[in-house]
Amino acid sequence: MYLTIFISFLIILLIDRNRVTELKRISLFFSVLILILFILQNLKLSNFDDLQYTFINSWSNSFGLGITNTLFYVDGISHFFIGLSIMLIVICYLISWENVEYLNKEFIILIYLTLIVLVGVFTTSDLLIFYILFESSLIPLFLLIGIWGSREEKVKAAFYFFFYTLIGSLLMLMSIFKLYSLLGSTNIILISNISLPSSYQFWFFISFTISFAVKVPMVPVHIWLPQAHVEAPLAGSVLLAGILLKLGGYGFIRFLNPLFPLAFQYFTPFIIILSIIAVIYGGLTTCRQNDMKRLIAYSSVAHMGFVSLAIFTHSFEGLCASIFMMLAHGLSSSGLFMSAGVLYSRFHSRIIKYFKGLTVSMPILSSITLILILANIGFPLTFNFIAEFFTIISAYNYSWIVGVLSSLGLILATVYALYFYNRIFFGYLGYYLISPRQITLFEFHPLFILLVFILIFGIKPDWLSNIFLFACYKNISF
């Protein structure tokens, strides 16, 4: 599968930019092929020992970095983030089939580069390589927002996104250098077996946490997210909400507790407080938004607050909840952004008060959006319900006060989600909504794919848990 990714990328590079239709078909074909290979690989897995595999890549020391025998591996934590990335790439190609009007080859290449970088991020166990790939994920999104953004402030939003996340990661880079000077290695598997002094752990924990908190994003370093979502093209919003926000949560799980356990325990109350603030503040701020994409973006702040809250409850349920929440949010939020994109493509507006009564004229879209809204508020039989159920359990096990406060976020989510749907789809059709068109096949197919996964994992979540939950338990102790 991984070889197929690189070969297909080289083939796309060699195709003439003027053959736009062929470029689209080939890129979609290869992305679907990679997804099918990933699914077939999962069907062959019988247990975690089949899932985990490693391969060694020897690096030269010609740059003086001292990176030798770098270990790349896939385990129960990273495996399904790779799957989510592959699926979202397919969806991005489908939703962009008719929406990209210029520089089609460059757009397709940037989407593919995002997949390659994400696969690298989720498979490397070397801190320095992780940092390089972690920061490299900024470049495709920066260009997607700045070039293919929908409004005049797209360049400002692109720089907002770029500098917020870049500056936040500089402390992590300095910490990686210091770790190498202390331990002589940046391999996570090696240094996780070495006990660092508590004073070093505290400083390293702070620097890594700041970097990952910006990416999540946690309050108060979340300002860049709504601006980036509003100005980004639809594919950029899907990638940003669907998978790139998950890099912060993945970093929390993968690095903080294994490398800095003392600091992880010490700073837990502070992170829990920030997470509760994100859940409540994000919910309240979402309730007052009048732009569809900005509303969905602020709801992401609240949902990712649940992720950080679950991780720092120091429980197996919390670890399961954080992984479930990131996967579920990647599906539901991507679908909501796509629904907003469909409406924007027809009416060239995202202001909620201008819409009314679209159930009459767009029944298919209204039905799909209703399921996505119910998933977003954690309705039973959806994947989000499983994720939020585990999150609330882990919160109550940590402290009943934390459980009560986090439960308020669920109430706020119901308020803004039902307001969003009721205002746009119910009532009489607005006079200014001239000749609304039903969704096309290229708009329906990606939405249908998301709905299938949301419902399947909501009805049968043990298909995921049997594969990687015990793997997480084996690799990360709480």
C-alpha cells in the first residue's frame, strides 16, 4: 500500500497539466485504490500482532544529525489515523471535482502531498523526523488556503494558520535538540526507557504541550482555526477538521505520557481545566455564530476539548474515548463542512439568517445533514455517541465535578446544532433562494461514504476496539 502511494504520486507528477480530466480521473483512481488496499489489509488482520509491523530505514550521518537505524512502525494507535487520512483524500478529490477552476494539477499534487506527510507523521518513531513532517503538514494547507481560498482575506487567514502553528512548534524543536544532547538519541522507543530528571521533564512537557495545544487547538491558542476554516476551500476545511487537528491529540497520546510521565501527572489538573474551558467556551461561542463554517469551526474547538480531557484522565476509558472522539469528529465535522460547501456553491453565502425551508427543495441534502447533526451531538447509533459516552465515563471516574462540567458541553452542542439545522432547513422557503438545485452525484457520494462509517462504527464499535484498543493498552500505560 505504501509503495502504491509513492508510485501513484510520481505518475501524477508526469501527467501534462493541460489534461485536466485525465488528471482528476487518475488521482481519484489511485486514491480509491489505496483505500481499497488499506481495507483489504485490515480484513486480513486477526489480532494486534498481525497489525504491528516494523521496518528499518538506515539514515546517513552526512548532515551531522546522528539519526541512524530510524524505526518506522504502524501500531493500533496510528493505523486508523492513516486510514482516516486515506479516506479523506478520496473525499477531497470527489468534492473538488467541479469546484477547482484553475491550477488543477497543483491542487491535486498538494492534496497528495498531504497524504504522504500524514502517513509519515503517523508512522515515524523518531522525534526529529516527526517534527519535520509535523511542520511539513503546514505547507500544503497554507498554499490551499492562500491560493484556492474563497474570499479576499484568504492570504491573511493562511498566514494566521502558518505562523500560529509554526511559532508554537519552535519550543518543541529546541526540546528535541536538548533531548538528543542529554540522551544521544531521538528515537522514541529508546528514550522512553530512560528516566529523565523531573526538572527536565517539566520543561520538555511544557514545550511539547504548547506545540500540540496550538494544533488541537486548545483555548486560548485557538484563534487561527475559525479564520482558516472560513477562508479555506472546501477540501482544505475537510483536511483541516478531519485529520490535521488530530495531530495535536495524537502527539499528546504518543509522546507526553511515555516520555515525561512525572510531568504528565503533575500538569494534569491544569490541562483538565483548560479542556473544560474549551468545551464550555467553545459551545457558548458556537451558539452565537451566524456563519455556517465559523459555527462548525468553533464546534471543533469544543469537541477537541473533549479529546484532551479524555487523554488526561489517566484511564483506559479515556484513551479509548480520545481515539474514538478524534475519529468520529473527523467524520462528522468533515460532513458538516461539505454540507455547508454545497449550500455555498449554490447561493454564494454562508450567513445562516439568509437560509430557510431548504427541506422542501433539497430533501436529500437535508436528510444527510440531519444525520450529521445528530452525530455531532452524540445521538445513539452514531460513532460520536460511543466516543462521547466513553469521554463522560472517564471524566466522572476522574472527578464528579469534571464529569458534570463536561456534560454541559453536550447540552450546548445540542443547542447550537439544532439551531443550525432548524434555521436553515425548516420553515417556508426563503424568497431569495432562487431555484435551489438538488445535490449532484459528486456531492452525494462523499457524504454517503461518511454516513456509512458513522453509522457502522456507531452500531458495531467493537470492530474497531477488537483491533486497536488492547493494542493501545499494551503500548501506553496510564
